[in-house]
Amino acid sequence: MTTPAWGTVPAEAHGPIGVPLVDLLDRVLATGVVVSGDLVIAIAEVPLIRLSLHALLSSVNERVPAPWPDSGPL
Amino acid sequence: MTVLTYAYAVCRPHDGPAPTGLTGLDPGSPVRTLPAGPLTAVVQDVPAADYAEEALRRRLSDRAELERCARAHHEVITAVSSVTATVPLPLATLYRGDERVREALREQETSFVTALDRLAGRAEWGIKVYAPTAPTAPTPDPAPLTGRAYLDRVRNRHQGREQRQNAALQAAERVDAVVQSLAVATRRLRPHGPEATGPHRTHILNAAYLLDTARTRELRAALTSLRGDEPVIEIELSGPWAPYSFADAGTAP
């Protein structure tokens, strides 16, 4: 099997521009390997960032919201 | 100028030329590879003044800048994972220089190698399931109601809503079961709240699945038939993603 060279990464492989930010943040913030060692900063250790995001996007909320809000109409 | 090393991803050594055409987070330095034994990190120099703790905190607290960083991070990871098995690293993985990156990779060499073996030839897919939110205003009853009739009506609406919710949740579980049967690993993510989904639907399933790339066609076919079988819910498929949700162990289905 031949591996394509990085120099020839097809344009579409650069990722769809239209990926919703909320789905992207689910992946780049909430999961993944946190490499231990000499991290200058790790996102999970920055409460300020989580706080400000809380107002913007629930995907980075610490709490799992109830899927059904109680306030729905009868 | 003091620089930090921003690490995007870990993969195996690659024979091809270094990645080109990738801007990464900072246009001032190229995205490059950093060999470390049996592994290679994909990294970029970034100015410490812009990415050290306080600066980064401010940067990521700004919605527009957070989005720019997340998309730049994603672009590099997607490009790398399109050519070789890749362990994506989280946004804002920064080291005080290349040697620190090598040390971190050396320390976790075995788990990275294991992860790369597990991820080779596979991709992540996302499934989101939504249920429609109940209509906002009940239709007013023209005739005045007795107390008993009123209570009956309230109870019926309660039961109706509960039934619709249960039906949607069960449909979402059936979707999950079908996709899990095609996957080698799965992970539940947090459902999004109304800020992200809007008022007219409720997000009831947010899940990621790791699939052999050979099963992509099967996945798409399964989604087509699920959409026909489950009219109560709305199903969204996204992918293929780099295996963000499976960089660590994940859960076997």
C-alpha cells in the first residue's frame, strides 16, 4: 500500500468549512488524550474558559442537561 | 522571541514531505513534523507572548477567536488523518519547546502506539438525534369546561407528551443500536441545549462511533433506512471525522 504524501493532501481533506462549531468543540475540547508532562496549559484546567463558554454553548457545559425541559407546554 | 511548541496530533513517522498548505494557528511558522522514536508529533512554533497562559485564556474566552483556533486545529488534524492513522490532541496542547514534546511522547509511547494501531483504517462518525418540541400553545377550547373536564384535558396532554417523549427516546435507542452494530467503538457525548439546537427541537442523542472505513457505505445505507423507519425523530449524520472521541480507550459496543 502506498501512503500519499502530506505535500499532496487533497483540498477536501482539510475538513469541511461548514462543520458546526458546537460539534467541533465537542471533539476538540471535551475528549481526546490529555498528554501529561509539561503542559503550559490544559483547557480542562481553565475554569474561566469553561465559564465563558457556558454562556455561549451548552456543549461545554459540565452538567448533562436533562433532555426534556420541565417547562414544556402541556 | 520566545516560542512555545503547539502540538496538534501524534502519528507514525511519515516518509512523505512535510505537510504543506496548512496555516495552523499562527501563520508566522510552518506546521512541521517532530520525530520522536517510533512516533511523530505534528507541531508548530507559536509566539509565547500570544499563547502563554494568560494570553491563551483571553484568546479562548473570545468566541470568535475560540472558533478560529478550533477550526485551525481541526484543519491540521483533518489533513494529517486523511493520510495516516492519527491520535488527535486536544485544543491548546502546548509545550515549552520540542524537547518537552519528545519527553511526553516517550513517556506515553506504548499507549500512543496502541492507539494508532487501533485507529488505523478507521474513522469517527457523529450521530445526532432530535425530537420535535411540543407545540408551544395548546389550542384553546371554545366551550367553557367543568372542573372535571379541565382536569381530564390536562391529564391527557400530560400523557400525550410523555408518550411522544418516550417514543422519541426509544427511536433514538434503536438508531444507536443499529449504528453500534457497525462500529468498533462508541462514545456518548453531551446533548446540546436549546442555545445550540433552537427552540423547536430537543437534542436527545449525541454519539460518536468509530467505524472501519470499509463500512462507510453500509453506514449511509443504514441511515437512509433508519430515516424511513423512524419518522418521529430527526437524525443527523456527520463525518468522517478524525478519531477525536477515540483517542483514548473509548467503549467497546
